[in-house]
Amino acid sequence: MKKIHLLLIKAFIKPFLATFFVVMFILLMFFLFKWIDDLIGKGFEWYTILELMAYASAANVSMALPLSVLLSSIMTFGTLGENYELVAIKSAGISLQKAMRPLFVVIIMLTIGSFLFSNYMLPKANLKFSSLLYDVRNKKLAFLIKPGVFNNSIPNYSIRVDAKDEDGTLHNIMIYDHKGTNGVPKVIMAKQGQMNKTADGKFLLLNLKDGVQYEEQPSSSGAYNPRQVFNRSRFKETEPRFDLSSFEMNRTDPNAFGNSTPMLNLKGITKKGDSLGKLLDTLNMSTDRVVANNFKQFNVTKGYSKVKMAPKQIGEATLNSIPGGSKKLALDNASNTVSGIMQNLANTGPRHDDLVGEIIFTRIEYQRKFTLAASCILLFFIGAPLGAIIRKGGMGLPVVIAISFFLVYHIITTVAEKSAREGNLNPIFAMWIAVIVLSPLAVFLTYKATVDSALFDVNYYKQVFNKLLRIKQKQA
């Protein structure tokens, strides 16, 4: 390997790693902003949130990797052009295509790695992420008592305090106990209390001092009884226990989400697509058979009779060709037949649409495994010549241009995917349309960079504009 190749690889690796982690951090912040309400105030351990963020980061690689390749390639060749190192490379007899070869090898390695990642690691990460996010979103709020507000987080209890000190001491406590009271709550009032947990953390201990307990026995007959028993008891100190098992986060088995298409590799997607195709064929055959039976129910002797008769030709006035005494019966039979067909289609139609949508989604996800790898190559051949043309490094203009091109690529892919899922576009074509549209642009930019075109040189366009003005002035 030549020294120039090592120079180019080193110049590419540093901005690639930097931009990749920056983009991953930004996308991770978007994730936290989206799900912040489901994470705050639930008492999660730090490693649970860290685990969720790790799985979310794996899901963001599909966006971070292509953008990092585009941005780092623009920055690498832009820096080389700005420092006139690219001019020195060309003066040494090395063309732009030859200078891009070592980086192209690196991009091929990234492409293979991205394909293996999307086919083997990403499905498992999506599986873990979906199951953990489901558990996080369904976990109840942590027990947090706010002064002046009734808290109903603990089942069968309502707790209210007037004030709460920094050390956790509660003042003027009121507790409504609805557990096993047949609709008549038991009321506990105390002047002061302290909250503690048991050693295993499964129970909340509320140490109450100087209080009174009111309990009214419910009527056995359900009617009002003026002589109903009412108990009142005072206490100096008591310590009721509250079960906190409802606040524990139960981890769902990830295999419960395993049949979802994004959690499958190519082999699993192919198998699921075949299963869905068989289900759709079975549903179509069943629907055809039911509909056909509605028309053949009066032709049971067809094929068994040896009597040959010429078929009777019925014109436009079908109803007039029916004998007068049978018209009402014929209309009733036709109405019942149509009603049966409509009812059958109403029952099978939604299921048919769901199966078709799932089949389309499996084809989209199958192609997505390859488009992630192809996007790295495409955006490299856009970014490298673009950086050589603009001859500007750093995080200024290259970032703006890179984000602009990536947004074009992402918007085309998103719109085409949505159209495919609605059945308006072929799934294979939809997932590759961005590559098809932007490939000519990559070829054009590579050609312009090879011939040292001043495509983004403002002074060049000023000179052209001034020449046009002079020509018009001479003609005038």
C-alpha cells in the first residue's frame, strides 16, 4: 500500500468516526425527547435506561451510517482540496479515481459490515428494544406523594398529605382504605408520619403517629340502617404496610415480538412471506368457493343430465322473460344471493387487506437489508467528488451540503416506501428508487470532479454572467 493511500484512509477515518458518533448522539437525543414522558418519574435503574438507549442506538445505525459516509467523504476531499493536497496528488499523476480507490475499499468493507449488521444484529436489537420499550411504557408511575393531592397509585388506597418535609416526614395524613370494605372506605388520619421500605423493597411502611381510625361496618341487607355499627379508634403509633408489587417492571419475553417483520433476518422474512402468501391463497380460494356456491346452488344437476337443449338467450329485459308468477320469487332469491355475497365480502375484505399489507411490508423489509448497504456506496460517490469540487473542509459548508443531499435521499425513500405500503408502487422499485434517481447525479459529479469543473465556484458564474451582459450590450 502506498503512502498516499494511507494518507487518504487516515484523512477519512477520523471525520467518519467523529461524524458517526455525533449523528448517533443527535438521533439518540431525538429518541429521548420522544419517550421522555415514559422514562421520567418511574424509578428505573440506570442500567435499564442505558440498555434501552443501547438498543435504540442500534436501530439508528440505518440513518447514521449513510449520513456519516456522505459527510466524512465531503469533509475529507474538501479538506484535501482546500489545502491544495488534492492538486499535489493530481500533479503526481494520480487521478481522482485512483485517489478514491483505497477509500472505496474501505466503503466496500463498511457496506459488507452494514449488510451483516442489518441482517443479523439489527433484528435482535429491534426485538430487545421493542420488548423493553413495551415494559417501560406499561410500568406504573413511581410512588410519589405530592402535598395537597390524593395519590391513587397504590391499588385500593388513596393517600393525601398537607405537607412534606425534605427528610420525608409527612404532616396531616389522610388515608382512604377501599380494600375489602364493600364500598364503605376505612379512613385513617394522622398528624405525622414517615415513609420507609422493607429490606427487599416489596412493601412500603408508613409509620403514623398521633392518629385516629374510622371504620363503618357495611349493612348486610344493603339498605340504610340507623343503628349501623361505627368504630373509632385512636393510636399513638401504627405502621400499615402497602404492597408495591404493582410498581415492579416485569420483563416481557422478547420472543413474544419475534414474529414481527423488523425482527427477522432475510431467511425469516422469506419464510414469513411464503406463509402469508399461502394464507392469502387459502382466503381467496375460500372466498371464490363461497361466492360461486351462491350462483350454482340451483344447478346441482348440471353435468348429470343426458338431455341436450340449446341455451336460452335472455335479452336486456331479463325480468320480463320470467313468468309472471315467479317474478317475486326470483327477485327475493336474487336479493338474498347478493346479500349473502356482500356479507361474505364484508367479513373477508379486511382480512384480505391485512394480508396484502403484511406481504408488502415483508418485501419492503427484505429490500431494506440491501438498500442500507447500497446507500453507503451511492453517498460516497456523491460526497467524494462533491468535496473535491467545493474544496472546502471543516464543519461548515460540507455539513449543509451533506444534510441537503441526505434529506433528498431520505425523503425520496420515505415517500416511495409509503406509496408502496399503500399499494400504489412496487415494493422493490420503491426501496431502490432513491438509488436509481441519485446514481446519475453521482456519475455526473464524479465526471465534473475529474475534469476539475468549477461547478460550485461563484467567481466562475460571475464571469459567465458578466460575459452575457457584455454580449447583450454589444448587440444593443
